[in-house]
Amino acid sequence: MKAIKKNLTEEEYLYLDFSHQTKGCIFPLHTSVTLFLLSYCDCKIFKICLVVTKEVSTDSLLLRDDLIQDVEIQIISRQELPPIVQNCCLPAVVERSDNFCRAGLAVVLRHIIQKSYEADPLKKELLELLGFKKTCLKACAEVSQWTRLCELTIPLAIENFLRESFDQPPTIPVEILQLEKKLSEPVRVHNDDKLRRQKLKQQKADGAGPPLTKGKAKSKVHTQETSEELDSASKSLELKVAFSKLTVQEEPATTNREPSHIRKAKASDLPPLEHVFAEGLYFTLADIVLLPCIHHFLVIICKKFSEKLVEFPLLTSWYQRIQEVPRVKTAASKCGIQFLHLPELLTTSSEQHPNLSEVPGVEEQNDPLFIGGPRPTMAKLMEKGIEVMFSPHPCPTWTLDWNVLPAAVSPKEGKMSSDRALRKQQQLNNLVYVVTNQAKPGDRIVDFCSGGVTLIENKELSLIRAKKRSNELGLNNIWFIQANMEYFTGMFNIGVALHACGVATDMVIEHCIKTRASFVTCPCCYGFIQNTSKFNFPKSEQFKKTLSYKEHMILCRFADQTAAQLPPQRRLIGKQCMCLVDLDRARAAEECGYSVQVISMEPESCSPKNNMIVGIPI
């Protein structure tokens, strides 16, 4: 085992879990996925450390060379992790300063792509992995069913699948069928209408049906990854558009004006675009994540239960097609992945798997728009004795003396208008007063205040700004973690969240309850509240007995109508709806053994979203 020594370079350490290895794979699959991306990007700018579990001896561990070609890896125990990483789930990346950590698969992979591009700006195709507007797998798994499927549920389901004994034909994991269903859905892209009209023109010219046959996997064996080979394989419009990105060509475009019958065709009559890659037409980070997972799943299926392949022909077609992407075969080979050559499938998913429509969808559908206002719902609550009620503010006139504080502390340094900076100061006055009255010497506070402070945020730019201001102030008791909340496992005493959007407030409260920490939260974006894989609304037993999910959503939608430019009566109803939504959150926390108050910030003009939910474990 090699010791990790500090140096003065701008190196970053990448920490990956290691439980065991098999032929062509290091487990957990998150580690295999990360190593595959490093190989694809030809990235050698990180110091890579495999972190072994307690059951594995670091001294006796030997890694197979065919799994880690061209990569220098150090092996360490969990006890050797930097303190900030010990508070997070792996994978994680830490800067040399040891106080800035990025944790969680999607966050780490996006960072690898960005750093690889910065190291070689000529590799513009690497940024294409982040997708349109650079948002691929950016939404956290707690609120995005697609991110959750790619980042968490498919890797976990396949790990569990690979543990089976296979004495009898297995049940295909529902997550695989969800992905198959996703691949059968029409593609949506930013230039959707233009491409669908081009496809209609192509179909008219060919006098045939859709050129990209669903579920038909190509059996051609590709030995070279050249643009000529890609061109010969790309027969449909979708494939031409997809591979134009990969070969640095311009997307197919028509120089002449479309014929009249194409221009005038109704949108409803245009043919849908079909999937080439996981998210649609373009090769993205989602494909990188899925490839190692799906490969190891297909190895077992092909070896022992090849008859099962007909249940997911679109997935096998995707698996064949992804091998045509430049550098994928090379990267896979370096990671010990030997691609399978699958048989040609002639049946579609719907023919061979009629129950596919019953598989849970990848994206949860929102309820339809409601007709009518919130008054019937509020009246229903009043009949059960549930009314709008705020606890008195403990000290409405208290304020920090902003004039004596360093300039970097003030929101005015955050590049915002003077009016907004003043309102932000007023908001912070409220939070700081409540938190400082709860905090004890030595307490760890997550987000903001005195004592040891940990800032957790999944937006990289926000953390970079905070770190810059912290450095200017010479603070050495603040740690920065870019991660979704589920990846932070450290202990703390008080959790703080100013304007946590939608269910992010509920995530903060839940995290605090699990740790038995106090919480001070200021909710925001009530209209984004909806049922997720983790939360169902209403949350409290008292509200559940009175309101349905749809009725609760009425309160959430109208709770967002508190903007200053709205009529006073409308803002009043919005404020009442805000209070009722937060009372439900408060009652749910009380059921978990907390004393909770819903307080209105002072002055109320400091923000249209001026509620605070303050909870203390009893």
C-alpha cells in the first residue's frame, strides 16, 4: 500500500469504493463507471485511490491489470480518507486544500468531464457529453426519476442481479424494463419540429415507413472507429444527426426551402423521432453511465439465458449502436470490457413483451391543471380545526451590524442589486438570530452560521463563489461539499436552508430528523412540490386524513402567488396557502419527536417567501 503524500501541485484526489472484482468489472459498479469515463476522456489529471472495505486486506489486494490499464491507482483504507470525505458517500473528488469536496456519481462524473476539457480545450466533444444546455444528469436523483434510474437504481439492480445463483431463469429487473420503455418513447430535442419535417420528407422520398426500425439490432461487427464507417452505418435521419455530433460534422441540413406539403404539414402529422442513444439523439453522459452496467447484465443473459434477449430488443440495439461511437471500444478494452456480438432481433418490444405498458414510467407525470381556487380546500381544513397559524417572531427587530462586518460577508458582494442585497440581509438576520440562539460551542452547523460550518450545495458555481469569499475572509472552519443531500453522511447539530426549492426543504428536514439535529428552513418554490420516490404529500397524518394529494397540490400552486406586484387579496390567500403547506411539514416533524414552529420573517417585505420552519428535537 502506498502512502499518499501532499504536494504543492493543483492535483485533485479521486476516491472510489472497492468491494471486489470479477472478470472485466470492479465493484461497486459506480467505480467501474467512473474508471470507464476516465478512460474515455483519456484523463490522467486525478490521483486515483481505491478505498477498500473493512473485509478486504489492503496489503494482500492485487488488482487485475486488464481492469486498470494506463491508470495508476493507490489503495487505501477508509480510515485514511480526508475528514471531509469521511462525511460523504463515494465516489468523491477532493481538492488539495482538503476543504472542497464533490461527492456522488453524477456530480463527480460531470466534474471529470469539465476538468478533462479544461486540460485539453481541443476536446470539445467531451462537453457534448453534458447534453443540451449542459444539464445531463444535473438534476438530483431525489427529484429526477431519470437521474435516479441512471445513477442509483440501475447500478444497484444489476449488482443485485449479478449476485444471484442463476439455478433457474431469473426475473428481469424492473429497472431494465423501465429503460426499455424509455427507449421506446418519442425523442424530444430543441429543434424537434425541423428534424421531424426532415424525417417526413425522407419518408416521402423513400416511400417507406420509419427508417429506424424499432428493436432491430445490427449484427455487423465493427473493427475500426472511423467516420467513414459511421457514415455507412447511418441510414436514418436520426443516426445521421446523432453521429454528426460525434464526428465533428455539421448536422444534416437542407439548403433549399422545404416543399409546400412538408412546410404545411400539421405538427400532429409529423413522424416522431426515435432514440439513437439513451437520452435521445445524442451520445451523452447517461450512455457512459449505463454502458458498463448493461454490459455486465448482458454477459449473464447471453451466457445462460439468451432467450431472454427478446424482452428488451431496443436495449440490445442501443448496446450494439454505442459500440460505433469513436473511442468507446478503446476505452472499454482498457477497462477489461470485451463487447458481446448479439444476434439480430426481429421482434419489437411491444410484440414480445405485451406488459411493457404496465412497467412504471421513468418520469412521474404531474397532475393535470386544477380548475378553481384554494378556498374549498382551505374551508375543508378549517372544518377539521386546521387554520392558518403563525408562531410569534422571537425578536422581530434584531439585526446584524452589517457595517462592522467584513465586506465579503455582505450579500452586496454577491453581484446583486442593492434592493435585493438589502432583502437578503434581512432574511439572514432572521436565520442568524434563530440559529445563534440554538447553537452551543462546538456545534457543527450545516450551511451557515458560527462554529464549524459545512456548506452543501449541488450547484458548483454557488460553492466556488462561497469558497472565494471564505478565502478572502481568512476563514478556516468552513467546508464545502458539492453533492446531493443523500451523499452527505456526516453528523451535525443544526441544519439551515435559506430558500430551498420545492421538495429540497423536505429533504433538509428529513436529513436533520435522521441525525436528530435542529433545523431552520425557509421554503421556496411551493409550486414545484410533488410526490417523489422519497416523499408523498400531504406528509402529516393530520393532513392526510383531510386532504387528497390533488387538494394539497392546490395549496402548493397558490402558495407561490405572493409576489409584491399581485393584488393584496391574492397575496393574502397565497400567504395563507404557504402557511398551510408548512404547517403540514411542521406536523409531520412533530410526529417524529420535534417541537416545531412556523414563523413569518420580519420584515415580511424581505421576501415573498418569508416563512421559516424551526424545529428542535424534544
